[in-house]
Amino acid sequence: MVKKFSGSDIDPILDIWLSASIKAHDFIEASFWESQVENMRNIYIPVSETYVFESEQTDEHTGHQEYTMCIGT
């Protein structure tokens, strides 16, 4: 399911953004990207038009629905 970003999505979005930024820009120290997390949280993500994709599946061990979040802007 694709849905518009809501405030409760921010932590997974930031985790994905940080991981992707470090991998995509490995020529820049990871500490730089880590220092930008609060700017992303408070400035950039809130003013961007961001959508998240949640895929559902059933956890084989518990039988409960399991959601995986990915980001796209």
C-alpha cells in the first residue's frame, strides 16, 4: 500500500535515508550524514512530498501481519 507520509513514519524514513546516504556517498564520512539526521527530521522531510510503501505479509512464526516500509519521494 502506498500512502502519504505521516509523522509516525519519520523514524523508519530517517533510518532508510541515513543508510542509503552512507552507502551512496561512501566518499563522505558517515559522521556527516549522521549529523544531518535532525535537519532531515525537522526541515527537509516535513516540507517534501513524501510517500511510503508498506507491504504486508504474514509472519510465519506468529501468524500476525508484518509490514515492511520503503521510501519514495
